[in-house]
Amino acid sequence: MDGDSAHSMEAEREMTRLWRTFRTVYELLADRGYEVSDNELVLPLEDFRAKYADPLGYPDRTKMKIQARPTETMKLKYTALPSKANPNPQPDCGTIYVDFCPDSSGVGTKQVRAFNHLVDENNFHTGIFITQTPISPSAVRLLSGVPGRICEHFQEQDLLVNITRHELVPKHVLLSPEEKAKLLERYRLKESQLPRIQVSDPVARYLGLRRGQVVKIIRKSETAGRYASYRWVI
Amino acid sequence: MAQSGPSHALKTSLPETYAAVNAQQPPPSYKYPTQEEQDKYLEGRPGATQQHLEVALEHAQQIQTQKDAEDVILNRILELLELPSSPTADPAAPSQEDTIKFKYALAPFRPSDYDNLILERNFEDSCGYTLCPRKYRKQDRGPGGGFQFKYGPKGSGPGGRGRSVDIVSEDRVEKWCSDACAERALWIRVQLSEKPVWERRAGDTRGTAILLLEEARAKRLKAPAPTSSVSSVVDDLQSMGLGNRDRSRELAMERGDTSTIRPDGRVNVNIRENQRSSHQVPGAPQMRPEDANGGTIEGYVPREQQRVDQDGDIDLLDQI
């Protein structure tokens, strides 16, 4: 009896943790500009449990697969400016697919290969692979080496809380190519003269920023009220 | 500049076929822009010169080489996960084919890449040694786990009595199926070159001439006892032909020590003897009276030579 209750406590704990991660994933998708419905964003724990628990009360990660399509505003942001060579540019974004890896340890090239294959076969533009433990260095390289597709990796514990909701994290807004061109024109800058932010920065990873984009960072300022700065993603 | 990879011609749901198709594709390698493209690029940039562009292209090419090499290593790791080819293979006597494949694949590896391979193999539940088909040791860890005692053979303790005891972390022991396999795998690791493959030079044998532990042992047993008699050393030196001028030129060529500017080597060596100012032959030293007692050594007189006068004063005459 005692062992049983310990078991269910353990299951309950894991369930709650995963529910938090799951919610952060939806917030992430919404922040990036994908179509996410309102009740998905505020999914209560009971509903999550009813939907994704296995008979033992543990979460069943194989059921937790998310797909989302980009909104029109997001497509606009990811469309390059028309140029002579490319007068009618297409938006460089598409359906995103999120997969939770059910293996509790030892995630290596085998799982990543299967994930890559899945993303490629279903023609998803972007894939997010979420694991419980860190993945091996070769798996990281394999994940980033899919030609023409973007595959990202997060650990469940990284998404336990939404870092962008922390009061010390300022608001990051991605600029569209047009806004970027205007900014550079306004300040008479080359993009290399902007301050920079790394692609591996936690917020940059959260927003899925790509090299060459410019992000506007809006901070609170005691003297000026709001203070905006711009960073070039490298 | 970088070309996007060719789109997949074949889409299939079989992971094996998919992997095979992916493996067949050569890594997207660097294509050097033609003169036309270079001119076109320079046209729009008044500040840039041909030289700037060449430097940039040179660096780009180096980076591309690195990326290609890393891709090769990743593919090799994936290949080595499949070894050994038969599930009943004996790690102590691996098949010829597997051995050749293993050694060939290891050539571009650094020790860190080899560690990745071991990690990957453990993730697939196999022993860290590539030629071993068994599973790796996995023990259930207690709540205070993470370390374990490891006892040496009898008589290995301090002073030749008892057993030596080592406390080792479990993941170091758990990578392999047995201690023998651990030894084999680590023996391979020490032979790998720390230098990344794109920095290695031609003729760098480290990392290419890899021996398995069994081979190395067999070789050591077979090797004749070292002969170190003077005559054999002299013979060896003579057979090297150091004095031979043609031969040394050949050797310098091999080292890359010659150039068209300085045909004799990297620096010009001119031997110039000192001119002797006089032709007098210095004579042998002659005995002088003060040399009778040896004199002083930088002002110090050895104790035996300090003659004490009748009144107890040290006679300083000799010392001055």
C-alpha cells in the first residue's frame, strides 16, 4: 500500500512537471507567431491528465505531438524583401512539429535519426525535439545537419518555466526584413555595426531566431520609461 | 556562396533506406566561385580589392573543409555503431574485415570523437569497444551510488602485500563489458592524434597506423631483442648515408626544407673561420717561485697551506 502511494506520488509529480513543459511549448509557439488556440494556451492540469495519462498515471509522451501553422503576420516577418534576383520571395517558414522523446535516458543518434526522418518525410519546415536528458554531441550535430530544414532541441527542464515571462527578461521583438531595412536606413548603419546576440542565447533559442535577423529589445527604464535597443543575431 | 543541398529525390518511410540514401549523398562541398562571379561581386563594392576577396575565399574554404571533415567523422561514428558485423564475434580475435573497416574509419578521429563513439555505443546498449558484440555492464545504482571499489590482483597493494583498492566512478567502469575490453578500447584511444584532421600534414602517421591491442602484443613478442653493440650502431649510421650530399638534398626535399630562393635550406649557412692575428705558437707555462705552494684560489688560501708563525699570527705574506 505504501509503495503504491509512493508510486502515484511519483507519477503525479512527473505529470505536473510535464504539464508545465507542455504549456510552455504552446506559449513558445504562440510567441513565435504560430496559430495556437486560446484554450490550448491555458490547458488545465486535469484536462492534460485526462488526455495524456497512461493507465498507471504516468504521462504518455508518445501521444504528445504538436503541429502548428504560421499566422499571416509571422509569414510576413519571414518573407525577405523582393530583390532583382528574387522579385517574388516566399516566406521562409512553415508548419512546425514538436515531438516529446519517450526515452528516459541515453538519447543518441538513433532517436534523432528517427526524428529527422519524420520531419523530412512529413515535409515539416521546422521540428522541435524535446528530451528528458541531454543528448549526445553527435546527435546534436546530426540534428542541425538536416539540409533545408530547421531542427531544434530542448530539454524538458529548460521549458519548465517560461523564461520570457520573468520580470528581468526584457521583451524581445523580431523585426521583419522591411523594418530592419528601415532601421538601418534611419540610423545610417550597416547591420554589422549593430550590437549582437548569439543564436544560442536562451531567449534567441526560445524565439527560434536565425542568423542575420534583427531583434528589438524593449526594456523598462527609470529615466526614460521605455528604452529600445536592437541586436543582430549571429 | 554556400549551395543548398540537393533535394531528396527519394522519400521513403523505411529508416534503413532513408539512412542509406542520406549516406550516399556526398557532403555539400565548397565550390570555388569563377573569375566572372568574383568580378561581379567586386563591381558593387568600390572599397574591396581582388586581394580582399581572395583572403575571404581562402578563409571560407578552410571553414568549409572543417565542416566537411566533421560531417565525415559523424558518418564514420554512425558506421562504427553497426560493428561488429556478426553478433558472435570475439573481441579478442576480430574478423579481418571488421578490423580493416574499424582502422580505416578511425583515421580522422580525435580522442574526443572517439569518446563520442563510445557514448553513442553505450546509448545503444553495446560495449564501448567497437569490435565487441556484448552488452555493457549496467548495475543498479543504490541511492548513494556513483562510485564503486575496484580491487587489484593479489599482491598489488602497498609493499607487495594485500590488494590495491581504487575508488572509481561507475560510469567509467560501466562503459565496457569487461576490463579486457576497457583495455582494448583505451589502447586505441591513446593512439589517436589530438590534432584535428584538417590541420594534419601529409606523412603524419599518428592516427593512421593504428594497432589493436592484440596486434601490438603479438608484435612486441616477435620483435628481436635490441642489439646495441657499437659495430651495429656504426653500421646503422653508415647505412643512413649522412655524409652523402645527394642524399641529404633528397632528405631536405622531403622535409620541405628547400626553396628556389635558398637551395641549401631555410637559411644560408656560410662558415667563416676566425683569422688568427699572429702566427706565434704559445709556449708551455714555466714554473715561477710563487707557484711552489699553489698560491691562492681566488684570494683564498687552503687551510693546510696557512702556516702559523711562532707567535700565532697567520703569515699573510704568502697570501698577498
